[in-house]
Amino acid sequence: MNVLVIDIDSLRPDHVGCYGYEKETTPNIDSLAEDAVVFENAYAASSPSLPSRASFISGRYSVSHGVVSHGPEAERLESPKVMPPEELKDWDGDMRDWMTLPELFFENRVKTAAVSSEPRHPASWINQEWHEFYQPQEPEGEMETHGTVRGEEVADLAVDFLERQQEDFFLYVQFWDPHIPCKRSDEEIERFIDGLPSYLDAEELEFGDGWNSPHVLDIESSGDVERIIAGYDAEIRYADRQVGRLVEKLKQQGIYDETVIVLVGDHGEEFGENGVYREHWSVYEGTQRIPMIVKPLEEVDDERKDELVTNIDIAPTLADYAGLEKPDKWQGSSLKPLVEDKAREWRDFVVVDHGLYTVQRAIITSDGWKLVKTLHPGARDIPGEQLFNLDSDRYDQNDVSAEETGRVEELEERMADWVENNCTLDRDPLERLSEKGPVAYRYFKD
């Protein structure tokens, strides 16, 4: 059995065809989805990129792995491996309980490989214990940064790996596109200019508040928003072509049916639903909700699942398919029973967080309620608590906390219990971050 994980940056599900998007952004992903299970209510356990990928790779929540933002808050993935020598000397636990997903496959002698620009973000913990790890380089003459890497280079390296394989493998492929900056041509962008998406109302959009993102965006009208979104869609179409190359190579090699494929986003992107454009800055749905598609070994019949899942469930899922015992410290749950329609029960809520532009935590329930707790608002004017009914308000725009005080108290208590039950550190790292303020806010406010 082989494993391929395709991780696409900044990809929100409602811009993907198999999630209902009407523009032709993702023909290759949609084709893959026909052989897969599509999870309708998937979330990044943490955002932005580094906390999200720390959650994916460790199978743990941020209250356990400790990565809550970019910058200094992202450089250390908590485990006994990073204990001071004097503490480790007296530690009597089992290091295998704390293994990451690639470490688990590596230790079980499965060929592991990754193509990712994340170590340059920086995140040195992501490139530990792989047999092969490739950091694609930006085009010659461009400033040296992970943000200028092109999807072709990523796919080239991944295809080369697939062509050389004579044994079972675990391959992780991370595409930077469709993350800003937009690198598509005018022709590619203009094919997607066709009005605003249904979730945006041109009359309700706000402009000129002085804070959109550190990326300089000239937004003065709904037409500007329309073009920015068209650029985003063009980037998605570009990334989708690279996904098609990987799937086609598996088929050419005759191993498509023998490969479990997971396609996932690290987080989404917001386009004005809550006043911020072309940025991932909060725990609101545009940022935190992600696509998650699982192609198992057996055939499926266009299955769709509405259970609440997060990207910390990916690691135990892949361990389950590979027949490997998951480490004791992993906090996610295998999706294999859901994929096979054998799950007798499932969680009734998830908790997610964000730490780059705001410091926020949210609890989302299976009956459609979402409580957002803002520990630090960053540069925005955000209430400390907001309650949304996602069944009628998919994009967190109508705060009903004043009318539902009892429900707010109930969800606050459930969130606090969740932190207490899942935090393995001496203190909640998100609470610690809130005292200094979110990283981007501290950086850009001066």
C-alpha cells in the first residue's frame, strides 16, 4: 500500500467544484473526488500554515504541540525530543508515543518522501526523519523566499520520486499556490471574472478601513474584489493541473488503485465576509474551513460525509490504513470507519484556533452552533465573544450571542473542559500568545 498526501495552501472548499463551486477551477480534483469520500465539514485544527501543518504532522492539537502562529511561536514542536538534557535524563516515557506521522512510517521502514517549502518558513520540525526531503527553489532571479516557489517545480520533484519507486511509499506534496501573491497571467485571471461568488453581497462589502493584510492590495470597489477572487481562482486552476499530473503518474505507474490519497487544505482565505480581503486571519469559516478528500483502496460511490473532522484526523487515518499502531499521544481519530460506513459514533463538536492576525478559539457543534472567543483582536474591532448559527449563517456574519446567553455559557464551559482535557503543556499556548498579541499584529503595527 502507498500513501500520497496533497496539501494545497489557502484552498477554501467553496472554490472547489466537488464542493459545489460553479466555476471550473478544479477538474482534476473533482475527478479524484469521484473515487473518494468528500468531507463536507472539515476544519483546520489551527491556522495559519505552520500551526495547521504542525497539527497534521503530529496528530495533536496546538494545546499539545505548542505551535500557535508563525515566527518564534512556530519554531518548536513540543515533545520529549526538545526537552532540556537535565529534564530528559529523568524522563521515563516512551519516545514512540510522540512520533510524528512521517516518523511513524519511517520507523516502520516505509519509504518516506516530502516536497515542501515549509522548512524555510521556518519550521525545522517538518523535515525530520524522512528518507528524502525536497525543498523546491524559486525561479532564478527572484527574491529567495518560500512564497515564490511554483507548483510546476513541486510537481516535477514529486513525479520524479514516483517514477523511481519500486517499494511502498509515503509521499507528502505541499503546493504553495493558491497562496498570495498571485502569479497568474491576465489571460488566466480574466477567464474567471464573472461576478462575485454567492457568499458575497456587493452592497455589504466595506472598503478603505486601512487594514486588509500586509500584502498591499488596492481595494476600493466590488470590481477590485471580483478581480482578486478571479486571480485566486486562476491560482487554484493552476494548482489543480499539478494535482492532475500526480494522479496521472500514479495511473501510468499502475499503482493508483494501491494508493490511499488524501487531498487537504492547510486553511482557507477570506474575501470580505468579515472586512478583510485576501487573507487568512481568524477562526471564521473562510479561514478555518478546509477541503478534505480521502481516496481509499476500495471503490466508493461518490460518498459525502457531514461529520465534523479536522486535519489532526489525517495522521491516525493513514496509520489505520497502513496497519500501524498510532502513537498514544496522537489526539485525532481515524476517518477509516467513516469512509467505510462503519462508524458507530462520532464527536459532536470540534475546537479550532488562530494566532497570526488575531488570537481566537472557536467551538463548532454538530447541530450548527459556533462560539468564537477572541483573546486578542489584533488590529480589528472584534467582540470578546460571538455566537453564530452556521445552519443559517455559513460565513459568521450575524452574531446572536445577545439572544442566546445560555447557549454561550454552555459552549464556553465545553470549550474550557476541552482545553483542560487536551492540553499537555504547563499552560495553554494560545492564552500565552494573547498576552503579547498575535504575531502579524506585533510585526506590522510598528
